Amino acid sequence: MRKHLILATTAAVFLVGGCATMSDTQRHTATGAGVGALAGAVLGSATGGSATTGAVVGAGVGALGTYIWSQNMERQKREMEQATQGTGIAVSQTADNQLKLNIPSDISFDVGRSDIKRNFAGVLDRFADSLRNNPATEVRIVGHTDNTGSPSVNNPLSVNRAASTRSYLAARGIDDRRISIDGMGERYPIASNDTAQGRARNRRVEIFVGEPPRR
């Protein structure tokens, strides 16, 4: 069993390690396959099954579980990079081929508020345009807060910020059935809450856009 686990782990490392010579889409698919293979191997071994078989199944799940990074997604990324240039909003491609917009509080929301600020509205207007041009994509909006206040305040506040963002996009013609929302409260800081600058970074909204594989 241990030998099979070692072989499966080696296969997973090979899948991920080969990414250097691949395109973006191939690289992220291989990464998903590698992670899936390793997880499948561990699960297969732990449950008394074959680690090698588990790795093969896991690789398939990992590869199929990613979004695709199409030319439309690349174009949308470039459009949002241009629209947010100089605003402090970070635009990136995630490991599973989603477009991510990380919007800090100085753009998005004031302390303790969920109404959208003027600068954020301008970005969302451009974002709505890109969503209309890419109707196959799915959107997930996640709100976050700093640790000021109690969880009973921060948790609903983070959800309300995500909901306000969805409502704004819906008012500009985007079908809200494409948009899911969530609120994480203060649970996932990206900076220290011990400073004002850190707390400002933690008060944020993250928007993810993904294009599912065609079935």
C-alpha cells in the first residue's frame, strides 16, 4: 500500500511539475488534476482501497472541477485591468481559472456601511458591461469585514455588502440568478487588524467570475 501511495504521489507531482511548458488553461487543468490525484491517493489508502486507483479517479475530478480560461475570459481580464487601473483594485486569475477582483474598502464601502461608494459604482458599471458580453460566466461575490465590532454585526454586514453589489449589477441588467453571494465576516483577514491600514485592507469585497466547461 505504501508503495502505491508513493507512486501516486509521484504521479501527482509530475502532473503539477509539467506545468512550466503548458498554456495557462493546460497548466491550471494539470494543477487541478495533480491535486486531485494526491487527494484521491490519500483517500484510497486511508479507506483500505488502492492508492493508485484513487489517484486516477482524483485526477479526473481535479481536472474536470476547474473552470476554463477562454479567450473571452482573457479579454474580460484585460478589460477589468484597464477599468480599474490606478484604483487599487487587484485583478487576477485564480488557480482554478476564475477571474478575481479584490476591491478594498477605500473603493467599495465605508466603515460599518453597505451602500456602494461612487468610485466603486463606476467600476461596477464597467464590470456589468463585461458580464453582458460574456453571458456564459458565473459570478460569486464575497464580502469581508475587519475585526471592529462583534461577529453578530460583522457577519450580516459582510453579507449585506455582497448583496448590495449584486443588487447594483442586477439594476444594470445582469440576471441575478448568475450571481451568488456570501459573507465571511472577519474570519479571513488578508492583513493585520492591529493597524488602520490593515483593517482597511480587510474590509473588502471579492468578486469571482468563472466560465464553466461546456457540457
